[in-house]
Amino acid sequence: MTAAPLGPGQLNAIDHGGSGRPVVLIHGWPLSGKAWEKQVPALIAAGHRVITYDRRGFGLAEKPTEGFDYDTLAADLDAILTAMDLRDVTLVGFSMGGGEVARYIRNHGEDRLRAAVFASAVTPCLMQSENNPDGPLTKEAAGEMEQGLRDGRDAFFPQFVENFYSVDGDLKASAEECEQAVTLCNQSDQSAALGCMEAFGTTDFREDLEAVRVPVLVIHGDCDAIVPLEGSGARTYHAIPDSQFFTIKGAPHGCNVTHSEEFNIALLEFLR
């Protein structure tokens, strides 16, 4: 059974202003809309209307006990676009959020959209299997990650954030940026964190990507240890005809923070 979509207020949807074409920023796991703080001012300065929101169960959004599958999460996104009557929209999905972009397009179409961006995204399919041999996530690694979260958030989230912002053990984010990220992680509900972990780890978006017709930009760090480039970003790029691909050299998974200037330049150039 799929849970009913949550409305914009329940998802802490924020219209940051701007009078130009709307850009909707969809955050990664297990953060919130605040993870886009390095992008919002740059987008507004470039004339775009910017909307962020917190995924159900994360940040300041409502904390339901169900609805962490991608059909429901895409319906939540649709509820925001519909309630705000947003059109000519560019959807920017980071990590887990890339899955919402793909599933939204498959389930709800592209009538409201202008373009889409897959940033460090989990598409096309993370879980490695006979049917998906290039998937970068093994069942063993997924199980270890789930067990780590179940064993204790206080230990799990700081280590996760360190990996999120590191390249070969070299931390690319400041102590303040890491502390802020851990704070956002701790705002998540445990059932939502576990449910969404399963969703982004196991959902196959290959058929979703076949439905994408709007212009697409794929952004990915080439040193991403959480969602590796070759198993995700590169495959997403090849799956979508005429898409654009921007690799951020030396960047970890959280490249929108650690390499925000390069990330923003690529995003704004695409939006132009």
C-alpha cells in the first residue's frame, strides 16, 4: 500500500524567491533542504526562482511511518509542483534525489518541466545483481550499512558524513560543514532513514530513465566513494540520449559543498 502524498507545508517546502524560471532542489539522504545552502544564493543571483523542501521523514518535514518508496516520494514532489503551480521547472536531484527526478518523470510526465539534473545520483540502479552486474552496491555492503545505522546513529552519522566529504581518507569539507551535515542527519526519523536507505539501494530506475526527454545534465565527482561515478553517473549519462556530462575532478560524493564553485558554474551554465 502506498501512503498518501504529503502537502508542501508538511514537507517544509520553501520558496526562496527569485522571479525567473523555477529550480526545485531535491536533497540527498539523510539530509534536508538545508543541504543546498551553497546553491540557493547563486541561483537566485542568476535570476532563478528557487524552491527547496525536506523529504518526508527528514529535516523539518512530517515524520510518517510509511511511504518511503519512490512512487510515493515522486508523488510528494508532484504535490509540491502542483500546489505551487510551478511550470518550466528544472528539477535538480542530488544522490537519492536523482531517483525522485527519474520516477517523477516516469509517473507524472514532463508537462511541467524544462530540464533535469542528476547530481551524484543513485540512478540507474545501485544494487549489483545478475541483471545489473555494473551496479556499484553489493548486498553485503548494503547490509553492513543498514546494520551500522541500526546499531547506533551517534556513531553512524559522523562516519557517514566523513565518507560523504572525503577522497581516499582526505576530508575535503571543513569541521563546521561536517558538523552541520551531522545535525541534518540527526533530524531524520529512524524509520524514514532505514526505509529510504532500502529504496535508494534497491530501486531500479533503468526504465524510468527511458522516459526522460527533457534536456539533462549529469554532474558527478570522479572520486565519489559512496555512489561511484562509473557505476552511476556515467551509466546515467549513457542511458539518456543527448544528455550533458560534467565531471568534477577530485570531488567526493558531497561535491555541491566541497566543490561548490565548480558545481554552481556547471549548473548555471546548463540552466542558461
